Amino acid sequence: MTPKKPRPKALPGITYEMKTHCGKIYVTVTSDLSGKMCEVFVRFGRAGGCGAAIFDGLAKLLSYALRSGMDPADAVKSLSGISCQHGQDNCLNAVAEAMRDYSTRE
């Protein structure tokens, strides 16, 4: 894997409010100065809990992979279609949807 690129002090991005069966989550996607997606942050509408910790880890791993050259489409494909007891209206699909939307913006 390519070493991750250093992070500039400020990056442009968009925060999406996503509704899931677990409540609202906020997904922030940023791009580097060339416009390439490079970070993902996930925050639950409520603080704390195991889910918030798991998504912190997921966001760190996604950001590391993106800054190391991972194609965002591969991340979207990996996260899309995962089901839980609530079906596909879940947090992982919401993260994939936000990343997909960010990738297709003009």
C-alpha cells in the first residue's frame, strides 16, 4: 500500500445528515486540494456508545485508506448492501450513500 499523504491544515468537505433506523448520523466527506476524496468522519446524533466507537474506527480506517490511494468506489462497493436486523436502512449503507453522493457531485 502506498504511504498515506500528510493532511493539510484545512480541507473542503460536505457534511450529510443521514437518517437510519438507529437515528440520525452525520457523515462528513472531505477532499484534498486536487478534489480527490481523502477523509470520512461519522458522528451519531447522540453521544457515546459502542456504535459511535465502532464508526470512529471505521472512519479512521477509511480515511487512512483514501489517503493511501484507495479508490472511493471500492469503499462504496464494500459498504453497500450490508444488512442488519433493520434491513439495509442502516448506518453502513448511509456512509456508502454519502460517499457515493460526494463522488458524483459536480
